[in-house]
Amino acid sequence: MTRTTREIAEAFYRAYTARDTAAMADFLADDVEWTISGPVDVLPFCGTHYGKAAVLDLVENGVPAVFRVFSFALDQMLVDGDRVATLDRLAARSRDGRVISYRLAHFLRFEHDRLVENLSLIDSFDAVEQVLGHPLAVHETPSLGTEEGKLIAL
């Protein structure tokens, strides 16, 4: 039976939202590329991870080292050919017990019923403030040109 990209994506998301790495493994290409945008210094699970084993380790160990996800809600899914875009909300508990919640988007590409590429764009400013437990300092300073610019100090 041939499944559509939507059916495959929905089945993948069921495994992903449940953090069921055994089920996720069936949907990942051996050479999957998984990128999460964000500051690696504060959110060490961000960056690009190559290969099925690295992605499964990220879900099992990398993310839980920063916080424990207790809710991952898929709000919207758009499928176009072999590509899938989603808008999601993640809720987790930090190591000190605070609840962290932020929006993110996934841009996925499938080949031969396997996920070969994921780009996750998270609201990293919001996520970092929540992980750190305080607002980030934003300072206005003049830019090198004639207009004033803004710098963000982390």
C-alpha cells in the first residue's frame, strides 16, 4: 500500500510528539539532517545533527538534558509534494521545575517515505529567556553607519 506524504507525516508526528524514538526510527533516513535554530550556548540541543543515531540521541538525551517535554502540540500542517511545514507549540519543564512554552515551526522533506531533512525554527529569544529564568538585556547603541541600531546582549 502506498501512503501519501500527509499520512507519513502524520504518523511521524504521532511518534515524535510521544517522544517514541523506536517508532520515530522507522521514519528517519539513515542520513537525515536535523537542524534546530537557536543559540547553542544556552540551548545545546540546537545546531545541525547528522544521521539517524544522532537525531534519536538528540530526542532521547539532548533535549531532556535541558528540559523535559510534557506537551508537543501540532497546530497546523501544510503538505506540498514531499515537503511538510508545521506550526507547533512545545511545553516543557526546566531542570529547576519552571514551565517553558514556546512556538516553533518545522520544515520537513521526505524521500521514499523517510524523513531526510528537518529545519526547526524556534522562537529562540522567548525560549532562552524562559530557560534562563529572566529577560534578556537589550541595549540601544549607535551603529557604525549614520542610523542607530540595536544590539542584544546575551
